[in-house]
Amino acid sequence: MSRSEEQRLIGRAKRGNADAFRALVLRYKDRLFAFIWRMVRNHHEAEDIAQATFVKAYEALDTYSDQYAFSTWLFTIAYRLCLNHLRKRRAYTGDLDFSRIARKESDAPQTVANTEEARRLRNLIWTAVDKLKPPQKSSVLLFYREGKSCEEIGHVLNIPTVTVKSHLHRARAKLRTALSGELMDDWMAVRFFGDSQSA
């Protein structure tokens, strides 16, 4: 779906067309759920937050501006709901419940992605990502998994672009330290920690 087609759907949804909004939900529900699940690491809680995100989006649809991508606006709502949820969880448990994250196989060249070593290294990397604080973790997820720019991530997290870049820099430094004892080939190092994407 092109940006113009999506904007037409949004326009129809703003005028009360339920089918148009349903089409937007179908377009983004999987990506949104994946992001939320990686933040809260609980399937039931992620489903509740995803549903709440779309409810809030529907209620606030008139406030959406096409200055940013619709997905950026949705992730902004989802991120704030995740933060609220994690704060409540921390109040109950005294800690955040972060577990392992696995990167999609399709994100890597097929010849490397299917090797046991590549899977092991990816698991090590995303286990280390789990230990980052929520803003750093979200910055990494949105930058590497969603392909969001630093400016877009700043909008989602409600922080300046320069702070996003700082989060990414610090996150990469922490990941390098956490994985310093592991053998990582050049491909993996460039893929996850290189400067091929401007940050």
C-alpha cells in the first residue's frame, strides 16, 4: 500500500468509515504487536496493550497529522502505553521482566541466517538488548527492526533527535561490552554495530 493510499484510508476513517480503520488495523497489527511484545515479553499483556493502542488511536484519529508516518504515530501511542505498563509492573515486582529477543531470520542473508552459529550470535545480541533500559531498548528496536529514522524515533519517545543518537551510541557500546567475550565475525559486527545506517 502506498503512502497516498494509506492517507486516503485515514481520511475515510476520520470521517467515520469503520472498514477503513479496520484496514489500517490489519495493516499494522502484526508489527505493532511484535514491538509491544518485545517490550513487555508477555503475550496476554501485549495483546491488551495492542488493543488499547488501536482504541486510543481511533479515539484520537482527528489529532493525527500526516507530518509523520501513521506507523510512527501508532508506535508513539504504543510506546507510552508500554512505559505506563512497565512502571506499574516494576511497582508490583520491584523489577522489569525482560527476557530474550530473537531477530527475524529474513533480516540476514539466507546463507548466514540458516547457520546455527548465526542463530546463536543473534540470540546473544538480542539477549543483551533485553538488558538495556526502555528508552535505549526502544531506540534499538525502532532503528534496526522498524527502520525508523532518529527524528521519527525522537517523535515516538518524545525526546530530541540528538538524545536518540546518544541512546543508540550508548546501547551499541553496552552491547559491545556485553558481547566482548564472544567470537563475532565481521559480518555480524557490521550488521548490528556498524555505521551503515546513520545514527
